[in-house]
Amino acid sequence: MAAPAKLIAIIASLSLSLYSLHLLTSRRRAISHSKHKTLITHNNKPKRNGIVGAIGNTPLIRINSLSDATGCEILAKAEFLNPGGSVKDRVAVQIIEEALESGQLLKGGVVTEGSAGSTAISLATVAPAYGCKCHVVIPDDAAIEKSEILEALGATVERVRPVSITHKDHFVNIARRRALEANKLALQHISLTDVKNVTNGYSSEKHEGGFFADQFENLANYRAHYEGTGPEIWEQTGGKLHAFIAAAGTGGTVAGVSRFLKEKDPGIKCFLVDPPGSGLFNKVTRGVMYTKEEAEGKRLKNPFDTITEGIGINRLTENFKMAQLDGAFKGTDIEAVEMSRFLLKNDGLFIGSSSAMNCVGAVRLARLLGPGHTIVTILCDSGMRHLSKFCNPEYLSQHGLTPSAKALEFLDCR
């Protein structure tokens, strides 16, 4: 009986080795594939259908109040109309499709991500359409409704304390570990029974491993906007725009859109608007990643001293490196809050914190360029995901951010 047992052990060991080799080869191929196609478009992709087919091609709407006040045409992509409710739907689809194409992700596998909310919700929304599951790690100071939405969508949700990205327990680093753990679990389940079943082309209980979406560094994020959002803006404006502005978190939106537009017309001005505590303003304007809070040792538990969610960062991501920017503005929390209330009152637009900051930037850019220019920005998501914080009067009062402006005078103080 010793010989059969030894043979079984050899077969199991060989299967584990082959599976490990498959995972390693797939990941190396994917890395090479990603670098090679950084600027390649995919116009020959098959037409998407189902819920995935409803993502993108969002309306470009005129923000009447801001346009009338500045003498510019201020237009915004209504990304909150995507099925998952935000601009991140585009990124989720691009990341999953590229991962499946490269072999990094298998049907039935789990997509993991560390996210302050919107990317996670988008991944949880579209992953089932590709036969995949979703595991999300989210900072526990993000608006609670985001976690509730994720759980309702069927995602596994971990809420963790906010720490620096250099800490092993930063939500992004935990998400990366969860993918590795899923891959390890997949390897462990290749037992003798699995070997027999796989040999017969069938497995009674498949464990297809995990894939870390890595929205900050995965250039599929940038490509989603270089291939989608940017071309849509160009087409919807008939190529007749003078400037684009947006805030950055991962940097994918501002990078993909700015690069595409400048390839079409180098004269189009592309700007960043940056929230408090983020170092990107200084990186764009002075070439140095620097924040006053860091220099004075006053950084809070969060990397940024701001109530806005999903924007602002103190490191250069691979996505942001692709951006082609002409300048940057600083925005404040009170400006974002006041802008959100102004747009709700005057335009019926109920928007989230990053959308409000983008509109703050759009007005500042309009004033810089002067009347007669067409400026495009992004309405990333609606206020429905910000009810407990950004849209909560009690929360705002506790942070000294109660809005009081009657018009746009809150932008006239500096």
C-alpha cells in the first residue's frame, strides 16, 4: 500500500506546483500586458450588454447657475447616473475585464479592494455580472451608508481603523493580503479528490483564488478614462472645449481624461483641484509632494485633514503619473459644503463631496480664464452616499462647517 500512497502524494504535489506556476505565469503575463498597452485603446472590444452595457456614455450637463455666474459654459459629466451610482463603475469594469483577459482573475474568483467607498460599491455591483465575488476593506470613518450598501450588494465587508499607507494594516494593504489568502486557499484545496475531479474536467467545490484590484496603481483605472470618459467628453463637446478640471484620489480620472484631451488638442488646459491635507497641489505647482500638516506634525488619524471622501493623497500613484496638468487650485471643506448646498438650491443637483470640490475648481478656473470659455468637470457621485457626514447638518456643525452663504461669496474670500 506504500507505493500507491507515495504515488498519490507525488500527484498532489505536482498538481500544487502546476497550479502555483499557473498563477505566477498569469500574473507575470498580466504585468507585461498592462505595461505594453498603457496607451493602447480597445475599440475592437465586443459590445457590452446587461448592466455592464449601461455603464458610461453619461450625459454632459450644463450647470446653469455656475455658467451664468461666471460667463463660461461650465459642463459636467453626470457620472452619478451610472448603474452603480458613480464614476468608479467605469474603473470596476475595466479592472475586472483586463484581469479576466490576462488570467489574473478567474470566473468564480474573488476581487478584493481597499476603498473609501465608491470603487468598492462599483466592484460589488459589477463583479457578479462576470461570475465573481467581492471582498472589500473600508476605513471605519467612511460614511456608514457605504458599508451598508456594500453588504446589501452581497460583498464581504471589513471596516478597519484608518492608518498611514505605510502601515501593514492600512485598508489597501489588508485588501492585498486578502487576495493572497484567497490564492493560498485555492492551492490548499487541490487535494487528491480535487486532482481526480480536475482530471475528469470537473470539481465539486471550486476555489478560484483572489485578485487584488489595486485601483491606485493598476493602470486599468487610467485606461477606463483614456478610452471612455475622455473620448465621450470630446465627442459631446464636438471638440470645442477650453479646459478640464477634477480632483484626484487614485488619479485615474484626471490622468486618463487630461492625456486624451491633450492628445486631441494640446491647447486644452487641464487642472487639478486639491482638498486640504493632500500633497498633490504642491506636486503640480512646485514639483514637491508636500503638505503643511506633515511639516508641522499636525496630521490627524486620517492621511488628510478633510471631510471630503475619495480625493486627496500624499503619494504619487502610477495612475496620477500619467496626468498632463497645467496647474492646480486648493479647495477647502467649507467651500465644498457651500457649493453642494448652492447647487442643490439653484440647480436641483444633489451631489457628494468630491463632486462639490470639482465644481469649486471649475468656478476658480472660469475666473482664471475669463468669460467665454467652455470648462468640463466631473460629478462623481450623488449625495445619497454622504447622508451621515457631508450632508448631515449635525455632523457639519460639530466640525464648524455649517453653510451660510447666499450665493457664491464663499469663493470670494481669497
